[in-house]
Amino acid sequence: MKFPELHHLGVCAAVLLLGSLALANPPQGGYHLLKKYELGAPPGGKEYWDYITFDASTRRLYISHNTEVKVVDADSGTIIGDIPDLKRVHGIALVPDLGRGFISDGGADEAVVFDVKTLKVTGHIKTGGNPDCILYEPTSKHIFTMNGKSNDATVIDPVTETVVATIPMGGRPEYAVADGKGMIYDNIEDRDEVVALDSHTNTVKAHWPIAPSGGATAMEMDVQHRRLFIGGRNKVLAIMDADTGKVLQTFPIGDGVDTNIYEPETALLFTATREGTLHIFHEDTPDKFSLVETIKTEFGARNMALDSKTHKLFIDTADFAPAAAPTTEQPKPQPTPVSGTFRLSVYGR
């Protein structure tokens, strides 16, 4: 839609005013559990989950669940369907213009293509080893998978469903975000750094240290103000300038972070951790953030999605059995999720 010049300027001014008001007036806290939806046992009985993708246009949640993707109505919690017979699901990226979705199947070293209307698998594309994060970059119109085993990124043309490039990442890539202008930023988990990747040339342009954060997994971005939010497994959240790589501020967070989500309308940043804490920060200015509140969720509740229409958060987890006794082979055993207890929790104000 094309606006007359003055109308366009008015719209821009209104957007800037709303953005400045959101930064100037930090909202009150009060996030709490609203409801829970049971999602059932995974095929094969082994509980595992990873990314959640929310599609605002269809009000659907695409939820990683071991060897399947659960598709859930975000308003009712009803299971609409599933995409079965996968190996180990990590993430789901959607390309609405094509009516297709792409799943990173880490167990099969491939991206799996499905029809978003029928949920039927329509294709398999070989990637690097153990594709984890998967995203659609809108300016190059390519799909990118971040491959944790082969330390590279696979670039896919979603129209032809073919691989067009493989990019060495210099370490184990984790969560990635796109700025909508052609740049992709990715955590290199084993190198304690962020890389800036140009999606038009398919080359890495910069490597930036994230200290004092380390073991970074979660990544999010305030696109307007060019700020990256980096969640480290050493329990430090770092806020970085996306143009210079400078770490501007850090916060202590809980153990086992796996998701950061930024909401531009409220200037809130949500950080979910495996230990069962949800940290909520506010962007007072682009260079200063403050903690709004930290609420107790449930153990394992590290993956989430946000509905910007209702401002509700969707977080999944399960019950856990106590960790086994330490052994020489497994000196630090972890609690294991109980099959059949997988659920979706909804948080809001």
C-alpha cells in the first residue's frame, strides 16, 4: 500500500512516538500462569522438545516434540494435527507466500518441507550435520539452517527446495536472528562469540566476543534500535550493539537459558530458563535496560513463543524424574522428563 508523502510521514511519526512512549513508561509486572494444555506422549515414548514457532496469521503454534511437530490452536489449546515420522525435531520456519514450512530435523541431517494447509511432508533437503536453528531471511528469501555438528550453515532456496550455499561458521552455531535488512546474527556456542552473516553474499562479516556471557544459546533482536540479546549458559544475559559488537549491559539469569523474546510494542524482553525462571526486562532506552520481574515457572520451561496480539507467552515443559546417581561415565546426570506429561503453559497479565 502506498501512502501520500505527508500521510507516510505522519504514520512514521506516530510509530516513533509510540516507540518512545514504550521506552519511557516501563509497564508493571504481574505475569502469571493462566492455563495449561496437555499435549500427550511423543511417538516412541521419549520426551524431547525444542523451539516453538507462532504463526500470527493462522493463530497456530508449531511445537517441536521429539520425532514430531505438534500443531496447536493458540486460542483454545486444541491439537490441530501433527507432522510425524521425523528423527529429532529442532525448529520450524514458515514461508507463508509459498504455503510451506521447513523443519530442521537434527536426527536426519535434513530440512523437511511440509504443506502448511495439509501438514503433509512434501520434501527432504540434505543439510549439514545436526541442523538446529532454522530461519527464513526475508530479503534474500532464503532458508538458513545452523548446523551444530558440522559447524556450518546451509542456505536453501525455498522455491526450488535446493541448497544454494554452505557457509563455514567457525564453531558450533546455535540460535540465529535476522534484522530484516539482510544481516543474520548467530551465537557460536563453543567460541563464546556472535557472528554477523551477510545473507546476500553468504559470507561471515564479523566475529564478536560476548564476554562476560558464555556458552550462548538464546538470541533475539530489537530490530529498530539494533540491539542483540544473548542468553549464555553461564547464567549471564548480554545486550550487544548489532553494528559494533560492543556489549552494553549484562544481567544475571537462571540456569539453562534457551529462549529470548523481545516485544517491540511494550519494549519488554522475556528470557526463559531450564531451572524454571522467567526473567522480564524493560528497554528504558536503547542503552539501558532494567529488570521488571522474575517469576517462577516450572523446571524445564526453557522454550517459548509470544503472541503480540494478546501479549501471552506459550512455554512448554513436562514432569521430570529425579536424576540418577553419578557414575564414572555420567558424573553429572540430569533429571529426565517423564513420557506423557508434555504440556503447554500460557502466561500473561
